[in-house]
Amino acid sequence: MNLEEQREKMGPWMPAVACGLFAIIAIIGSIWSAGKGTNISLMSFICMMPFFFFLVGLYLVKLKKDIAELRERLDAADGRSDSAVALSEH
């Protein structure tokens, strides 16, 4: 697998990974400053963000598969219509 294929496969998941790392950093910072007025609701929101990005990644992967399938179907339809035109000209 070359680098371009890896980028294409990892692309939809990178926001979830980055957000997960930021959430871990925020959690560690919150634990370190425990008792100094940390905002629990904000921490809950930050911890849920990777999940939201994961769902977006799932949608993007499905969308890419659907687009590839539609392109294949369109190419197949163009191939049939080209052969039909070629046969009718003779």
C-alpha cells in the first residue's frame, strides 16, 4: 500500500484521532487541577467530541463507497451506450 492510498483510507478518521488526543490532554489537565473549580460539563462535552467525529468519519467512508459504486455504474452504462451506438452505425 503506497502513501497516497494510506492517506485516502486514514483521511476520514484523522479528525476523530486528533480530537481524541485533545480530549486526553484536557482530561489530564483537568485531573491535575482537580479541586480548582474545574467545569465538569465542559469536560463531558470534550470527552464526547471524538465520538461525534467518529460518526462523521463513518458517514464519509459510506459516502465514498457510494460514490465509487455510482461511478462504476455510470462507466458501465456509458460502455453499453457506446457499444449500442457503434452497432447502430454499422
